[in-house]
Amino acid sequence: MAPNSPRIVVLPGDGIGAEVTDSALTVLEAVQRRVPAAALDLVHLDAGAGTYLETGSALPDNVIEAIRGADGVLLGAMGLPDVRYPDGTEIIPQIELRMIFGLYAGVRPIRLLPGAPTPLGDARAAGLDFVIIRESTEGLFAHMNDGTVEDDEVAEDRMVITRATSERLFDFSFRLAQQRKAAGHPGKVTLVDKANVFKSMAFFRKIFDERAEAFPDIATDRQYVDAAALNFVRNPWDYDVVVTENMFGDILSDLGAGLIGGMGMAPSADIGDDTAVFQPSHGTAPDIVGTGKANPTAMILSVVLLLEWLATQDRGAAFGEAARLLDVAVCAAYADGALVPYEAGGSDGTAAILKRILENL
């Protein structure tokens, strides 16, 4: 490890989280042998449902403090359906991390790898490549623990949209569109909302329109969420950067993952002003733990996002080079169409996918 290497907290979590994290770390080591200057100082800690059962806390104080002193987090998956808090809610520390560290920009790339399975039959699917930016601290999640149920008759939750967070979110989205435009993408941001029904969504759109004026080089579009869900299936190649509210982003991200082969193909990042968390979009999948069927691709691509992010944080060009090498290796692993994960109806599990990626490094 080189002096002053970025410190990354590694949280494997629960279920298949540990399995895909092991694969990602194996690949990371292989990349770093190629690019020694992309060394990381990895701090391995425990959090999640298993930690809650052992200690009474799903997100111990030492983990939070370690993240405060770190440059980023690599997270496997957290939570188990049968492990819940006394009020019946599920243990989801990854959402708590977003709130604690202000990780407002949930980045969900929707990119079909060459040769990867997809339910889309159109030949244009081969070029499918857009990004969903999900606001990750507000919306219907802002007060997720404060909902009420009155007399077993009426339940109520609250939607929150603030100007400060929305402006940061939209600026992040427009800057990403500028970066993608420089790389040959259309340079367009599509706002997804329900501004025709909810005052909060009309406010959300108003702020979007205001911030769009500061980015005249970027085209804009506005769609209601129901129309966007239709268009994701019919014309997903029409999108470049999609920005939306927390709950809408949660749902549309899974729909997008379905277009590119499943949750095991979908990486993600939750980014704030000071730190970021990188993790696969999938959950802990307790039904396949220990079977070798888990797809590590999303976790490995999340490492690519981590390395790319470090490069943008002025930690050195070596991280950008390492990200490129790893991304090329993942794409090459699927390119001939022979690699088909279990979730897509194939028989290639964790070991087979890892082996192909390592071979291409």
C-alpha cells in the first residue's frame, strides 16, 4: 500500500453480500497488480442484520466513525427478511448511511454489457447506456420511521422536497450529462416526477427548470413517472441522464436493471459532498446464500465506479486507469455471449463469472 492511499471502509454485510464482496476484492487485487499506484487502504468492518443480532446495533458507532475518517465505502448488501426491529421494520443500514452522510445523489447506471442477456429484442438494445440519478435522502424516505397508523384505520407518511438538496441534485445531474456529452452521449437530462398531481413534485420541477438555465449546453425533458415507466420498456435508448425523487428512483432503478440482465448486473453509488458509498443494487438474496449462484458482476462494476470517483476526487490518474482496465475486463467477459448468470436462466455462478473476468485482466 502506497503512502496516503485512499482509505476505504469495506462492509460485506449480510447474505450474498460477503460472497460478492470477496469476488470484488479478488478482482481489485488483480487490478492493483497491474496499476500499483491505485492502491487502497482497506478497513474491514461489520454492519447489518447479522451485526444487529450479535450486538444489538446494525450500524455500530465504530463503523460510523470509521466512515467519517475514510474516503469512501464499499458495501456488499445488508438486511435479512427475518431480522427486524421491534416495530417490524426491516434492517437497512445502507439507507441510514445515506441520511447520516448526506449522500443525496444515488447513481444507478443502466448499461447493457456487450453479449449480456437482455429481454429487449430490438437491435438498438446493444447501445443501451443511460444513468438514473435517484435523490437518496428526501422524498418519501425522508421520514421513513415517522409514519403513523391511527386506530388501525388510517396510515400516513410524509413527502419532503427541499430546495437546497434539489439544487445540488440537479446540478450533479447536469454536470454528469456534460461529462457524458464529452464522451459522445447525447447530453440530455430527463426529469421524472408527478408534477401534475402533487405540490411537492411541482416544486421539484420548478427547481429543475431554474437550474437548467445554468446549463444551456444540456438538453432537457420532463416526464411523469407513469409515462417514464412505459418508455423505459418501449424506448430506453432515448435516455441519457434521468433524475428523480427517492421512491420513484427506487422503483425505476429496478426496472432499468431488468433491461440489462437483472439486479446482479446493476452497480450503484450513493454520493455526497464529502464521501460516497458503492454497492450493487441487489439485496442479500438469502435463498441462494452458499449455493455459488450469486452474480458478482454488479459488485465488481461498483468497484469500477469507486475507482472512477477517486480519480475525480484528485486522488490520481492511476485510479482512472485501474477503473478502465477493470471495466474492459468485465465487458470482455460477457462479449462472446457464452457467460449467462443464473438469474438470466443460465448456469454461470460466482466462481465462473469471477474466473472469466480475471482471465480478461
